[in-house]
Amino acid sequence: MKKTIIYFFLFISNALFAQHQKSPRLIYPGLFEDVQLSKVYADGKSFADAVPKADPASIMKAYLNQKNSQDFNLKNFVDSNFNLPESHTALYQSDVKAGIEKHLDTLWSVLQRNPDTATTFQSSLLPLPKPYLVPGGRFREVYYWDSYFTMLGLKEAGKTKLMKDMVDNFAYLINTYGFIPNGNRSYYLTRSQPPFFAAMVQLLVKNNPDVKLSEYKDALEKEYQFWMKGGDQLKPGKAVNHVVKLSDGTVLNRYYDAGDQPREESYREDYEAARLTKQNPATFLRNVRSAAESGWDFSSRWFADGLSFSQIITTDLLPVDLNTLMYNLECTIAAANKEAGDTKKSILFSSKADKRKAAILKYFWNGQQNFFTDYNWKNKSFSKQLTLAASFPLYFKLATQVQAKAVSEKLEKNFLKSGGLITTLTTTKQQWDAPNAWAPLQWVSIAGLHQYGYDKLADTIANRWVKLNIAVFKDTGKMMEKYNVVETNSKGGGGGEYPLQDGFGWTNGVLLKLLKK
């Protein structure tokens, strides 16, 4: 019976969420599942990113005609009908002797993509009108929250034109699809990522006097509408999409993917995981996908027992980082409207930001732990998981001095290791857990501590992180996606659904920012 339910949820039409462009699973029904579940390619993202050599309708017709033949070979069929995507970074050979800064400078051109042109036959890529940077490795498209941290490095490298091109691309995505997808792929059209667009615009305006905040006012407001969709009609104690209204009427946000199928880029992994959970398959898969929207895919942060992937409850949690980013979005919209002369709207969004700030300090400050934690709106309790998401209220200057002091003490005592800050205090095989560390969370923590005068601790973290990055580069010639900050002689972080990636956009951006301080 359970297997029947799973199949029902796997193969039910997802056309409702396709939003302007069908994803590969909808273009190649049956063939897509066959390829992914047969593990024709080691990485499920390979086929999701493949470019067809012929019209998809003719490929499907040939597949249906041939698939039951005794001599049918699925891999040969796919190889005959699709070109697999290139990995540009795999072709690049670094020169360790030239030094780290020369390497970072060279990588900007290695990771840059020119404006996309439409292919003869539709692939999963959503074309962008201006140049952009990709993270590297298997990540051969733009990624939303990665790009903010990459831009920190672009600023230091004096590449403000490319920064503006990337911000314009994100505004284009908002205007085209109503939001910024996880990445510019059709299979990402059911979810976004941590909303850093406002922070990108702030960074661009600060470093380019020719650009005004008000130029992006409409795009900022449209993104806000996406994250708040359905909130006006909510009753207390209920949730819809990304919005939750608590019993006292407080409105906050959660991560929420509009789909409840296996992720196309990790289809086989999700399909098999759905068979092992006691959750309803659709609920489980939505929680998995929503964790992917958070960017922390995956972490004990999202698990009910703090250990088991099968107990993932992402949509039950109000994340402290997301709501802090929403506060910044509200502040930015208020400022953009003030600049544009719309005083009424500016006051409205300033009021929204004030209310959210009060709610963040009420619902995310865990007095028992003396730390910011996520909040479980279903059972009205603080999450027991302590994570680096606690640094976000410091980064955006929301925390009180007393709170910042408590956070700094816990970071130093519990999170600081020989190579930097661990992501969580739980060691698992998930990549967003100890012993792994990630550049964006190092930067948010370092800069957040500086905001409150904890310069010595911030500098200690920065120095350890920089030293580790450079040591691994000297050993491997590569910049890694993540690092093991406990066993610093390892060549990078472990865990996760795919091999360690090199490149790597946000690592490069944060490192250059720290080197230039």
C-alpha cells in the first residue's frame, strides 16, 4: 500500500508549478524516471541539465517505440539523444606557484558565463540576459544566495559592472517568474533560496554611485509579495506557502517549496528516501525540498530528533536567518520608496520592519540557551538545534548588546575550531553539520561580530578560515565548496549527496573580502 502511495505522488502531474516552462520530468514522462532510477549517470543532475539533440517530442516517440525491445539499451539511447552538460572548472588547471590572489583573479573569468542564448531544443536552463558567475563544478547555473557572497569578492576585485549585471539578472528573474528561483533551471521553479536580493542591491548601491536603490524598488516589492503570498487571509495558528500566522497574530516566514515530488536533480535519492520515512510521502518530499530552499541541504537543524533525515520537519520551523533577511527586505523597500518620494509606502514598510524586529527578538531569542534558535510554530517551542544561523541577527544589527555578547561567547566556546566555525554542534553525515564549515556562514559571523565590537574573536575566526583556505589551495590547487574545520589536514568538507565540488564562487568571494580587509 505504501509503495502505491509513493508512486501516486511521484507520477502525479506537477504542471501547476511549472510556471512558464516545463521541467525535464514533465517533458520526458517515463523516460526521465527511467534514467534517474536506473542511475544511468552517477549524478542525477547530469540528466536534468542535459541538452536534447532533437525535438523532445520525437525523442519521446522514439523512447516509447523502443523501450520494450529486447535489445534496448537505455544509456545508449540517452547518449544518442542528449548532450551532457560541460563542467568548465574541470578543464581549468590552476597555477599554485602564482599565489592565491592570482588564482582568485583568474577564477572570475573561469566561472563567468555570457548572456544565454536559446538552444535549438529546450533544455532546463532558464536563459539570462546579462553575464553572470556560477559556483563551479556540477553547479553550472547561477545560484541565488551564493551570488551575494560571490559579489563581496567582485566588489574587492573592482568588478562593479559584473555585480550590476548579476543584480539585473535577478531583477529579470523576478519580473519573469515572480520570484528568484533557487537557480536558473526550470526544475528550480518551485522554490527560491534565502532572500539576499535586497542585500545585493544595498551592496551594489554602496559601491556604485550611479545606481539608485529606487531603480530596484519594483523588483524588491515583487519579491516581497512572493514570500508573503496568502498571508493577508491567514487565520491565527495557520500557515500557507511561506507565511505563518502565530496564535497572537504575529506573521513570520518559513521555507516552503511548492512541489511535493522528488527533486529532479536528486530524483533517485529522494525517491528512495521517501520509501524509508514514516511521514506521508508528499509531506516528507515537501520538507526535503523546503530544506533545499533554505540552502542548508541538509542539516540536523531540520530534523525533529536532531539526527534523522527521515524525521525532517522543515515546514514546521520558523528559521531565524530567513526572518532576519525578510526584515532587511522590508527595511530596503522602505528606503527605496523614501528615495522615490513615496512617503506613505516608506512608512508602511518601516512599520512592517519594526514589527518583524520585535517578533524576531520575541520568538527567536532562546533565553534558556542564551542564543538565537529557530522556532517550531507547530508545537510552540524553540528548536533544540544550535546553529550558525544565530549570527544573522548580528549581521543585520537586530540583536541587543546583551544578546550579541551571549552569542559571541557561545560561538567562541562551542563553535570555534582550528579552521573556523562549525555549522552546527551535531556531527552527522549531512554536509551542513559539524565538522563542516561554509564560507557564507563564516562571513556572516565575522561581520556580525564586528558590528558589535567583538573584533578579536572576529579576527581569530577570519585568520583561521583564511589559513585553512590557503593551505588546502596549496595542497590541491583548488578552492572548495566547504571545509572540515576540525580535521584541517583534510582537503575539504565531507558528507552530502554529491562529491566535494571545487570552484568555488562564494568561497572565492569571502576569501578575497577577508584578504583585502
